[in-house]
Amino acid sequence: MSEPEVVKRDKEDYVELTRSEMQNHYRTESTKEEKIKPKEHTAKNNVSDFFESKFFSWLYHYFRSRFGPRHDFLNYSMQSDDNGIYKLEKTSTLDKPGISISLVADWATDTNESDRIGSLIESHKPDYSIHLGDIYFVGMKDEIAQNFFNENCSWYRGTSGSFSIIGNHEMYSRGISYFRDLLPTMGVHSKKENKYLGQKTSYFCLENEHWRIISLDTGYNSVGIPIIEYLFKPKHNFHDDIMEWLEGTLDIKNDKRGIIFLTHHQYCSAFEEDYKKAGEQLASLIGDDRNVLWFWGHEHRMAVYGKYKHDKGISAYGRCIGNGGMPVEFKHKIKHSRAKECNLILYDERKYTEIKDIDIGYNGFVILNINGSVLTAEYFDIHNELLLKEMWTADNQTGEIKGKEIELTCKDLTLYAGDINKALV
């Protein structure tokens, strides 16, 4: 008997999705459509159909996935020859100066749209590719395989390295498949061995003599104990091992290179809740007056913030790029008091399509280029249209980063602040 053919997910499967663990597990089961020969309608088959229904499948997988210990948190003390710091290297064939890194968040949906984004990233041939978290719906093994390492998956592996940060959705199944199945297939690429050497943990640093791209894990502590988590919300804070790595191995306080942080969860938001704890933890190491660039996902939209500092947190220029693969719904309306507090500069609220009478926005991704002390960030949409381009420089003697220029190339984006240059000051 031949195996049933599993079809690709439709973007409609993701519309009106909340962050409820229960709902995401139900969507996982309810969207497992298979092309199979219909059964004969006998009494026996009707009974079996009842026990094979989506509800019972959901119930079984929910309890199996949610209850039990999380996967052990992996750190670099477990590694004999790897401290998580990797020198940026150019290996792509594109005749373009500098080293390129693709950033995409909330991409792993296995839809036609995520395939399109994956194909566009491939067309830019980046040296490194980084996913900023959330493998939908719950980061189970088959979902990770469909997005990242099955033969027909659309994840593009950078020629120098391919990495993935953990989000909250991977933790809906306790992070087991993320750590066990995905990370061994990722990491730095060895030309000598012609393979990816494995991503050792959920955090790492890519660096040259002027910049550090520090990718951190806000996902591991983003999901609490089932049922109880509805009463006591998780803090989305860094694991103690990360703090020790930042302070000791990276010596982040004394190192004076420019810093780019990558996380899944947002430091601030003009539309949804923010997660301040990570910013407070970072401030305890580098102070609250050292400016950094910070890219994140989680919110399914593109938004750019000027300099923002929470009372106890660091000073950061925030970039939300959570529009990688999920339908961009505009259900969270702008909160003007928060927009002013967070220093919102612009956001993308263009209508791309419509699903079930719901307006859906544009998916997209970012290409970073680091050429010595100069960093360029280019923002693209699902049509490969360049929306925004910004340039920064870093001083490795003082730790200071400076925004040099910014160009809004798509006039249909919503410029909230009135002046795009406010994104740099």
C-alpha cells in the first residue's frame, strides 16, 4: 500500500492564529490533510473514524508534547572545541564586496509564500542565513523537517553558515525537536568537510574586527507549565548560561565592537505587548547608554523604531521583521501612546491579499551586508522589491555605532514619525 501524499499547508491554515499552546496543537493536527482513497462507509469504519478524528489526535499530541520536562538547555561548556564565536567569512559567489547575512523571522510555515521568500533569499546568495524563530505550529519533528531539511524544503543554507534561533512555538513541544533534530543540521559550513558542523546551542556570535552579531535565546523561557502559565506569565528572560557566556566568553562589557542583537521576542512594540526583561538583563552587562541595533520577530509585521530605552533596559534601535512567512494580519491596531514612547518611525501596512475577508499584508526578509566597519541593511518584500535601505558604521575603539544614511524606497509604507532620518538618531 502506497503512503498517502501530504500536501503543502495553505496560508489560510494560519489566519486568526493566537499564541495559545492548545490552539496551535489543534491546528497542527487539523491541517494534516492527506490525499487518500476514501473508506467504505461501514459501521466499523465510522467507529474508527470517530477515534481517528482531529479532536482525539489533537488531544493525544497535546498531552504528549506539552506535559513532561523540557529538553535540556545546551551550553558551550558541554563543547570541547566550540565557544560559539565564529569569524565572519565570505564564501558566496556573488561579485559584491562585504559579507552578506539573510535575516527572516516567523518564516517556517511550509506555505507557498514561505517557499517564495526562501527562493528570493537564495537569489541573493547570502554567506549566512539566520532564522529568528517560530517553526509552526509547534516545532514538531515533521514540521521542522518540512521547513528545513526535507529534500523539497525551501530553507536556503548560507554558503558560510546556516543558523536558527528558538522561538516560543518550538517550545510548545518542549523544544525537543529543535535541539535534537534541527540544530545538528545547522551551524558553520566547513569547506574542507563539505558539511554544516552543527549549531551547538540556541545562541551564538558572528563577528569581524568591527561588528558583532549576537544571536540570543528568548524562546526557552517563553513557555511555562501547562495551565499554570495562564496565571503566571513567563518572563522571556535569558537562561543563566547565556548571561555567563555574554559576560565571560564574549566579555561583552569590555569589547568595543558595534553590537547587533538578534532575538525572537521584541524589546518594544507599538502594537502588542513588549518583553522588557531581556533588555534589562543586557543593560546589567553593558549599561543603559551604549547604543545597539536589535532585530526581532514574534510580531507578524515589519516595523522600524528609532532609539528607545526602557527605564532599566538598554538603548536600542529596534527592527521588527516578523513578516517572514506567517500571514500578516492587521488585527493589532497601533497604540499611539505606545508608538510615541517606543519611538515608532515606520511600518508596513500595505494590503497584499485577502483571506476570509481579512486583509493580509506583505511577507519579507532582510539582507545585511558587512564590509569592514560599514553595515548596510536592505529590507525586501515578497515581490523582491527593496523597501528600505539603511547604513551604519561602528567604532571598535569606543563601541559607538552611527547611522549614516537611510533611504525609504517604497513610498507606500506608513511613515509614522514624519521624517525617516529619525530612525538613525
